[in-house]
Amino acid sequence: MKLTTRGHYSVKALLDLSLQPGYGPASVKAIAQRQDLPAPYLEKLLIEMRRAGLVQSIRGVQGGYQLARSPARISLGQILEAVGERVESLPDYTPNGSQAEDWVTLTLWKRLHQKLKEALYSISLEDLYYDARSWQAAQGEETSFIV
């Protein structure tokens, strides 16, 4: 699986929102500036994630977007699915009936594909946040957070 720009930007935006005090709202412009993302494209992604129930939009001067639930309850798989990303299924392949190795190979790839999907849905936004913080600490970086 390759994480596209669409998926990468979506994860960055939600990680940014997870840093807001009380998971309060942040404007698209503020997120875009902090994460160095194009604001119009980010707005489209946030709308898709709102439709999927991952974020809420708040109107008004102090409005913007905020997480719809805690980072521990938002998985990487849900984020990617919300913006149309998916783990590509295996190409149509029928093993040669006389070759046991072909069947074993096909079964192995099917199992690996399933495990990858399970992993994407078991990794939470909270996990990603702590992984990024740990990496930054190991690098001796300040607490500013750019994914």
C-alpha cells in the first residue's frame, strides 16, 4: 500500500486537530499554515472527513473543525477510508490447479492483505500522535508539531 498525498494530508490534518486544547476547533487556514498544506484542498478533505463522522464543523468567529471523537477512537483505516483511500485488493489470479506452490502463494498474499487491513484499523490517531512525539524527542526537537 502506498499512502497518497490525499491520505497523507488527511492524517496530518487530524493529527493537528488532536493537538488543540480540549480538541477544540481550528480553522482550515490555521491547520494549513501549521502543516504546510494547500488550504482549498485541505477544506475538501475535511468536508469528506466530516461526512464520515471523523470531524465536526463549528460555525462562527472561533469556529473551524474539531475531532468528532477522541483520537483513541479514530483509526488510520477510518481516516484513509473517509477520503477514498483503500488497500488495493489482489489482482484477479487463478493458480494453476496442478501447482501447489501457486495456491500457497495466493493464500499467503490473501492473508497478508487481510492483516494489513486489520493493522490500519487497529492503529489509532492517538498512537500516531505518540509515535510522532517520541520520534521528535529522540531527534531532540522542540515540542512544535509538524507531521
